[in-house]
Amino acid sequence: MNKKVMLLLAAVCTTVAIGMGTVGCNRGNPDSSKDSPNSSSETSSPAEEAAPVLKISGAEMTVPAGKQFTFPTATATDEKDGNLTEAIRVCVVDRETGDSVYPLDENETILLKEAEWTPGKAGEYKVNYSVVNAAGKSAEAYLGVNALSAEKNAVSAKEDWLARNARFDEDGYLEIGRPKSGETTSSLPGAAYAGRKIKSGDIVTVRFNSAYLDGGVARWYMAFGLTSGYAAETLSVTEDTASPFILEIRQNKLYVRNGKEVTEFTESLLDGEDHTLSAKFDVSAAKVTYSLWINTDTSKPASGAAFAYKEKMDESGTPYDPNLFDPEKFGGYFTMIGSRADTSKAEDTMRIQAFTVNGEAQLEKPVLKVEESEYAWYLNENCAFPAATAKDGTFGTDLSEKVEVFVVDSEGNAEKVTGAYRFAEAGLYRLKYRVSDEYGNITVKSFAISCAPAKTTENPVLTVSGYDDGAELTAEAMSEFTLPAVAECKDSNGEDISQRLSVAVTGPVTASLEDGGKFIPYAAGEYAIVYSVSDYTGKETTLTLKLSVTAPADCAGNQVVKNPDAFAVNNSEVRGGGIYLNSSGSFTYTGQMIYEEKVSMLLDWTIASSHEISDLGGVWDGAYLTMINMRGGASLNKVPSATSEWPTGFIILIDPYDHLTIQPAGHQTGILARLKFDNLREAFYGKEVLLQYQITDIFNEDGSLDRYCIQLWINGVRVGSAELPWTYTSWADSEGNFVIRARQASVYQNLSKAGWLNVTTYCGDDKTGRPNIVKWLSVDGVYVDSKLNVSGEIKEISVTETYTLPTVELLFDGVAMPLKKTLYIGASETGRALADDTTEFIVESEYLEGFRIEYSYDGVIYYTIEVTVNGAVEEIVWTAEKEGLVTKTAHAFPLPAVSSAKILGETVTEGYTYDVAYASGYTEKGLTAEKLAAYSPILPADYTVTAYNRGQKIGSYAVTNTSGVGDIAGESFTDGDKFKVFYTGELLWENTVTMNITLTKTFDVLFLPVRGSVAHIESVSDYATWLGGVCFRFYNGQIQLLQEIDKTAYATYELPASFTALGDHVICYSVVNNKNADGEIISITVALWLDGQLMTSLAGNTSTTIAVSNIESSGGLQPAPLWGKQYDYITLNSLYLDDADGTKVAPAYRSDTDYTKTLETVTDVAFELPLIRKITGKAAAAAEISLDGTPLTSNIYTFTEGGTYTFLYTFEKGDT
């Protein structure tokens, strides 16, 4: 017989004691499982005499520690002595130790009728009953008593809870996520228990109730003792979440964080039911071990194995505070914090019902029993609501007299019921029963009831003007629809009850409206307009109209070209047949909401090669996140604006972890389906990818929803097929499609709602300046493979010449479409159609403003060419010969200008301007003849001079240019021991700059330019002005390549310790322009050498590429003057601006030892000779060491004789 069964029995045993009126306290075996309740023995009594019969009225009991124990009654009878009940005696024994606890003397007992005992502590006890007859024969019986700690549930101690967006509700529960009156809604609602710290070995238990709704509070974090304030003496709920997190509950799953790892449990904890979690820490110098109990008593084995914090690192790689691993110092507060989404509703809350530490409080809720109330009650009648009974959930104490009854009106006002109740007015109410035990545990039961003015016999009468129940109506999406008005709404007594009428629209878009209200069905599909009314007795009538909504006519075909105004964009633009998403760009399609439509998008996408920005020198090289909102989300009842809106519905997510997933939007929401690529970046990069999706509602024969089917295609191949199976999916149908069953509909509510198609990227291809592009977007299930072929483009022509039109071919699925050609002159919006067979025309003088030709098909423009028209220019007279010109950078030279020319037959002598276009990609525009007469080339590249007059090109000539700049160190400004430079003789554009400097003391800060604003040159009088642009900054042990104005860093390097040594050093850096196929500069690539060593950034890159779009605002498309700033102890020895291999500057010679003085050693000991390095801009070479003309094989030499020796260090011939 096991221990539990034994404790439920009242045991009887008999013994014989001669000459005694009492027996001592039977201590039994300390191990209660070894007690033998039915054992008996006789010593010297005659066999024919019987012992008394002793019976206890109770069985095993659970009682609160610290409260007086009520001994169960007992009876004793004897064949000779009769009733011996008054002689029954008792004593109490500790089951674990076997010690007597009442009375303390083990040989004593107390008369039952006089016994008064209070269990002083929690534990298991055995209460012994005994009686002795006149013959000295005795009988004993016992029962088990389990005394439990009985402190108050800590939730009842409201003053000990700190809260943000949390309050105690009307029933006494702590509701996290519901702001107090006047409190601003926080994205991180939370509460913390400040009543005590949690120590090593403590067991924390919390009971809660919450329900997950996608779009609501995305996840809940619990910290049991490891909160951000664990080392503090007092606790505060910070604006940040508790760290490190211990438990994370999201989407009906529980996650346990174990250092850098996350372990997933499948328990459904956000299902609207009560759940209990208990957690325990055991701390040692090596680890913090964590145990967990889910919906089970802590006396049972923990759920799963224990988890240990490893590596003493949190998820960001930051070391944990060492106090975490010290049992004496470890301690923290229980904290719970949620991550609230923008669409979170008031009911998205976490209700904390009970909390205790080490089982000090009993958390069982009272047992409340009450029959369900009738629904209908009536005015002017005494209402006798059902009676309730209640008892303590742990100890069984009757609590029926503590049950409170309330009538709660529709506004939440509660009136306590103390007897027969009479309603003051008709309406809808809630009948609430509430009981709490003395430990702070609460149980509530509620029933919906109604107060009616009078009884009714039939359902209400409800009619709609012009339509019967089931009538069918039609409408077009995105157009306002007026609901038919109600004609009659009365109860069976003829009373008007229209105030109780509700009108609801269900379908892809839902709405609650008034009678005759207006409604915009933003999505196509099948709707129901449900008119419903119930009288006060609960009798109801419903009338339903069917509404079929069709898609707007302009939502057919490629919306990018046919309906470009239907896109609300943020940091993006619709142009040239594509949607261009720049860095962190997004757009929303506003033509209609999407429900069951098949969406097709042709993506020209760049996926980031890494999710971590730090891995790429501070700049992403593509989209690290792409989110495509399919259904549900924000802006459900309005058309989105251009403001960026984070997708909050059911989404497709593309990330650089090589995943394409389907999941609810939000940070770290659960992934429901995943497709993993070997290399997602390569799967998308440099190619067009057709991505299509469709969500379909599948219904049962009875019309009820069976499942949602989510289908996805990539380049026409269905994901889930044998050709492209899902890597992971939580549910799939027989064809491999991802499905969500109807039973999950309440969890994934966004699936039942239409949503605006939103595409958001973070972030674009900043390293090359390449945006992500959507080249096709249709919502009608149709995709046409379109190609545009263009050849023979002529973009500049003169008056009287014959212009030949380009050949333009538009192919749809390989079939040529007939294109309409329209000619526009200048900026005119009125054009004239060209005949289909027009291939050329004469350019008349009317075209001098320029012209453009648009090629369109079916009203959509697919190609436009803009043409510049030059006037008829004759007899150009230049001020000097323009052939064979050779100039030098930074040296003034008189360039030829136009003195006169005939333009359209008229001689023009003034109004000429000049552009100087360098072959390296930079152009100086709008120079005057005076500027040209003493022109100093600013870049070391050939250039072309072009003359214009009132925008008309007159003529041009080419100039060969060489760098006339050598060592410009002598050009620098000096100010005592401080290095400062401002030089504009030759500007920096695409250069390799090398300089030799001497440090006389460790410098504080140094700036060196990469790109800067040439516009500042004429306004800057000296080096003191900050020019902006891009530069290197040497500061505080680091080098950063950054925007000088806002300090945006593109790359960071550690400053080598060797570079801070006093003496000579060499700095070299290069800037290269990167061009696209059209010759446009789209980015620059920068590299840095220090003392001949190519530097590697903290991200592991030896060069950094920056998109010009990121630096354009600070002059990134302009050259930079050479400017430098240094505030301590640096001398500029040599500086070249055009030094391709870094060898023009005077080299620096460095050694770890002072090689200029006499060194001493002894014989027969290996001596390490100094190594001397010759440093140029991009290299550092060690010298060859020789003694008496013989080269050494290394710098280790052993002298065999005393004397003076001279070693020669040779780098190359003549350099010793």
C-alpha cells in the first residue's frame, strides 16, 4: 500500500498496558510510509477481554499553517465500560522527524476536548488519537495533516507593484497593457513586483490569463530574478525591456532563453485560459541553472531539463554582470513586459491573477458554484437571482457567506445586490458573482442578462425598404455604397425597438454601421449586410442581404504603368514603368484592398549579404528586410497616405538569413512557413524574379470556413510542389500548400480581413546606390512577360537636320504590340500623333525648345526620348587657336572663348558660357569668358570645353591636361606646432594622396578629406572653416570614414598602436569613382594605408564603397580642396596629391629599437639586431643587414670576439 493511500485511512491499532490509564504519544516511524496503521499487539491481558473501539470522524486534512487546528471529533466505546469518548486523548507528531510537537513531551497526551494546537510551520504531521479502558486495554487511531504556508497572494498587495500601462481591474487582477486614466499608451506595457528580491534557490510562481491576437501585443517577456534592476536596492520599471529575458510567450508558444540559445516549448499559454508558471534559479560561480514548471506543482519534476546560462554572455555578446554568478549577491525582481504592436486593442492584456515566492501563498482560486441565471428579467418585479455556494480552493473552508453579487450596466457601473433586486430601467446587464478568500485569491462568474419592460410572445418585426431577406446587391470596390434603410423595427407588442438595431457588414472588410449608413468596400469579394434586432427578452430577428463587390475597372493589368497614381510612396518613386524603393523605402498600393486576388510582382531586388550592419562597415549592401503585407494590418478603414506604415498584417518576409517566410507581422513573431535558399542574395541578384501569392478561403459544404489556403509562386513554380517544397510549414494540405485551419482563425485574425498591399524594405543597396525595383505589379492574377527593345537613340540634333526616330519594340509574351507615337515640343503637354509609318522628319526652327516623343500602348507610356535641338550655328570665331592645347593642373592658362558666331543667321557677340568637363567625371558649369581667360585646371585629367549661348550648344574643343603639382608640403599653412592645411591648387576627386608626417607628441585628432564641397572654396579664407563632405577622422584610438557634418560613419578602423609612436609616419589613401553602364558615377570606393599597411575595417573590409546618393547633400558629387586639421604636435614633411603607387613622398624609416646609437652585448650570446623598415605609401620593406660585406640570413647574430662592429642596412642600391 503506498503512502498516499495510507494517509487517507484512519488507522486503528490496539495495545495492552497493565495498570495505566493513558498511553504515550505513538511517534511511529519518521518515514510515514513505514507506519503500519493496522498493527496490533497484546502483552499480558487475558485474550478474552477486548480493547475499546476508536473511530475518527475525519480523513487526511490540508490546513493553513499559523492558524489554530480544529481536531476532528472521534468516538470510543467499550464492551464493559461503555462510552469512553470523554477519555479520548490526542498528540501530534512531525512526520518527517518523528518528533512530538504537541505536547512536546513524547510521553504525554492531551484530552481531545481540551486540545488546542496551532501548526507553527508548513509541513506534514500525524495526529494520534488514543483511549484506555478500565482493564488497561488501549486503542489508537491517527490521521494525516498537511499544513501549508498561508501568506497572502502577492497580487493583493497593490502597493508593492510598479506598473506602466497596467492597472488593477474591478475584480482585483493586475491587468498589464491597459493604461490608467490619462496615461499615454506605451509600446512596452509592464509591471514589476517590488515586494521582495528573488534570491538564488527561490521558486517564483505566477498565474495569468491572456489571449494572443495577431496585430495585438506581439509577445510577453517574463524575468524571474534576472531583471535589468537585479543589482539595485530599489526597482523601477524602465522604458526598456527587462534584460536578460528568461521567458518569452508569443503566439501560443513559450520560449526559454538560455544565454545565446532559445529553447521552444509547445504549450499554448495565450489561449484565454488560466495558466501557472513556476521558475527556479540555482546559482554557482560557473553558471546559473534554471528549472521550469508549466501548469504543474513544484513538488513534481520540472518541465524539461534544467537550463544553464553559458559563456556568461547575453545575446548581444556583452558579458553578464559577475554578480549573476555569486549566490550571495544574486537577486532581482519579477518583471513582466509586453511588446505592443500599433494595432493593439484594449483587450490585448495580460491579467496577473496570483503571485508568490517559495509557495508562501496558496494560489488556488475559490470554488464558486452557481446556476446560470435566466436571461430575461422584468421591470417592476422583485428579482431573486440564483444563490451561490463557495469554498476555499485549498483548505475547503466554506466561503458561501462571502459571495458578493453585482448587477453591472452596459457602462460598467456595478450595483451590489443585497436582497431582492428591482431594475430601474430596461436594458442589457451583466450579473456578476465574486468571492475572494482570505489569502487574496479571487473567483468571478458572470452572466449576460436583460431587463425587459414587458413580456413578449413573438420575435421582433424587421423589414428593409425594397429588399427581402437574402436579396442580392452589387457594388464596385473603392466606391461609396449606401445601405438600404430599415422600414420597420418593432417588438411583438408593437413597441419601437430601433434603438436596439445593429447593422454589420461582414466580408473582406467589416464595419458596424447605422441604419442607412454609408460604407466603402475597399476590397472586392462577397459581403453580407446583416440587420439584427433583439427585444429585451432576448427574442431576435435577423435579415441578411448579399452584396457582391467587383474590382474597379482600372485595377486590371500592370498597375505600375496603367495606374501609377494608385501608389502611396515613402522614400520611393514611381517612374519609367517601375517602383523604385530607395534606402528604407516603402509603398502601398491604394487601387483596392487585397483579399482573394492573385498578386504578381516582378522584382529586381538586391538582398543584403548580411543582416548585421556592423559586418559591412556601417552600410548595408542591400535589403536586409523585405515585408510584403498580404492581408489585414493597419489602415483597415481608410486609404493609406504616403506616410510610411510598418506592415502589421499577415506578411511575406524576405531576410538575409536566406529565408523567405510567411508569418504575422511584428518583431520575432512565430514563423508559420519557411522556404530556405542556399544563397538568397544570389537567387535575386542581377535578375528579375516573379513573386506571386494568393490567399483563398476554403469552405465546408455547410458554408462554414474550413481553412485558409496560402499559395506562393516563384518564377511560376508553386512553393509546396515537388519541384519547390517548403523547408518548414506548420500545416500543409495534400498538394503541399500552406494552410491554416479554421480553428486557428481566432488566433490569426488578420487572415479574415482584407489588407492593403504594402511593400517595405530596410534598406536599399546603399553601397552601390542601386534601389530595389518593382517592374510589374498586378492584382488580377494576370502576368504578361513584357520586354522593351530600343535602338538608334539620337538625343541631340541641329535645326534643318533630319531626325531619325529610334526603333522601339514592345513585346508581350513575345508578341509585338502596336505602339502609338506622340510628339511634344518643349514643355508643352499638348502633342500631335505621328503616323505609324513615320521613321524620320526635318527639324524645323519651331523645335528649338527641344522635343520629346512618347511611345504608348493601350494608354500606357512605355518609352520616352527627349531630344535637344541646337540652332544653326555658323562662322564661329574663337579668341585663340583651340587645337593641340596642353595645360597643367593648378597652373593658369588662357583658354579660347567665342568672340562671335552666327546663330540662325544672326551674329551674336555676347552671352556665352562654358562648361569644362573632365574625363574623370566632374564638370564645372557656367564659367564666364573672363574665368576662361585665366583658367587653372583643378583636376589632373584631360577635359573638354563646350560653349553655350542661351542654352544652345555652340562648339567645343578638347584639352590635354597633366598634373602640374608635385610635393605641396611647402604650400601648407603652419601655426607653431600645429598642422593645418587648406590648399585649392589641385582638388581631390579621384586621387591617391600620400603624405609623410612627423609626430613629436601623440596627436589628439586629425581630419583628412575624401570628398568635399568645392562650392565653399571661394568663401573660405583659411583652414579654420569646417567644409563638410566626407573625410577620415583620427580620434580616440580609432579612424572613421565619415560625413564630417553629421558624423555618419561608413567605416571604422582601430588605430594601430605603432602609428601613435613618435617619429616619422606615412599616410596614404585612394578614392576611385565607380560608374554605371551609362557612365554615371554612382559610388566611390575608398581605401587607407598607414605606414605601408592596407587597413582592414572592424567589419573586415579593406575598402569601403559609398553611394553618391548618400553624400550628395554634403558635396559628395564635387571635388574637395585639400584641408587638414590637427591640434597637437604634427609636422607635414611631404605631400603628393597624385601618387598612384605611393612612392613619390620621402619614405619613413622605422625600427622598434633606436638604431642610431651604439648597442652593447657580450660574446657567445644570441643578440637580436634592430629590424629597420622603409615605409612608402602602400608598402613597407625590411632592410637587408650585412657585416663586412656579407649579408646576414636573419637579424639574430652571436658574437664570438669582443670589439666594435658596424652593420649596414641596405634597401636598394644607394639607399643605405
